[in-house]
Amino acid sequence: MQKVTIVGAGSIGNHLANACRSHNWAVTLVDSDPAALERTKSSIYPGRYGAWDEQIRLGPPTDNNFADADAVFIGTPPDTHLPIALRILKNASPRLLLIEKPLCGPGLELCDEFFRKVQQGSTKVVVGYNHSVARCTLAVEEALRSGNLGPVLSISSRTREHWGGIFKAHPWLTGPSDTYLGFYRRGGGALGEHSHALHIWQHFAHVAGAGRVKEVSATLDLVYRRGPSTIKSHYWH
């Protein structure tokens, strides 16, 4: 049986726990906030999946909870990803380390240290940009490689999702200021939350043989409406 430790008892942590349990894996869900663990057991997990799974172990993020894990999944705010990952790689050797997107904030703090640490070890590290492994993506890859589409002249990728869906999944939050979402330096804001678009664009650029990114620019569309909420939505392209 695979042993998995999941860091972060928020929305994604519960999703990951349920997915792992569907494979009958042994799951330990850890969080530094006891209230988050209680909320998971009494509200989030049973509310989504019908009942709490007593096979899931809950606890704090101590080194003992990572020591014998085959895989570790990090589902905490982006600005905590690399400090947690470095601690895990220093004190444990899981076969797989999954870090939810984005990997870190735009300041790229600790990226060089993290890259060196990954190169020195045997742990396979992946970031949760799951669109690149979707069936539709694989179908497009096959079409591009076949040459039937002809030369690729341009690639456009747009991810347009209002963060209202995120707050529906986290009803205990009152708004962006309660979490990293309202702070771009922490990995929130449009750039971090919509980085799926950047990733899938880069993925197809590699598949098409377009080479490395040389220049990046961005535009911001603001859509206004009448009423208490002035800005309806905002998107990075």
C-alpha cells in the first residue's frame, strides 16, 4: 500500500486525500492549524464525499509524518511551497513530491536552492499543472506531431476563471484579503491563479518546437458593472 502525506487541509488537500483513498492508499493529512484539521473532519470532507473517512490520519506537519511517505503532496499557499518542500527533501526521501501550482511567488525566492536540492536527490518533483496531461492535450500533441495541421503560426492560451469559485470552495474565507489570493507577491492575483494558461501555452510551444520563451508581455482587461461590486472580473492574457 502506498503511503501518502498531504500538507494543507484546505480545499485541494481534501480533494487529494479523497483521490488517494479511492486508490486505497494510506493517507496522512497534516496542517499547522488545528482548526483546519477539525474543519476537514467535521465539514469539508463529509460535505463533499458523504462521510468522513476514518482511515485518514490527521496531525501536525512533523518530520515523523514525512519520514516513511512514498509520496508527499503540498497543497498550501504558494509562498509556503518551497520552504515546506526544502524541509521535506532535507529530512525525508519520498519517491514523489507534488507541489500545487504556482510553484512559488513571482519573486522566485528559494528557487535556486530548491533546484539544487532536487538535482542532488532521487525524489521526482512535479508541479500540479494537470492540463498538460489531459486527454484533449494528448490528442492535440498527436495532431501537432503528425504534421497534418501544417506549420504552427501562433499559439493562444486563455484561462478565464473568476475567483468566486475558489471562495465557494472555501466558505470560511470572507474575501481575498483573508488568504494569499489578494497578494500577488504571495502567488495570488491573476498571474498566479491563471498560471495554468502560461503553462499550457509553454507546453504546446515545446511540442511545436518553437523553442524557449524570449519575451513576455501582458494586458489586463477590466470589466465594470453597476452595483456594490465595481469590478466584475479581471483577466491576464
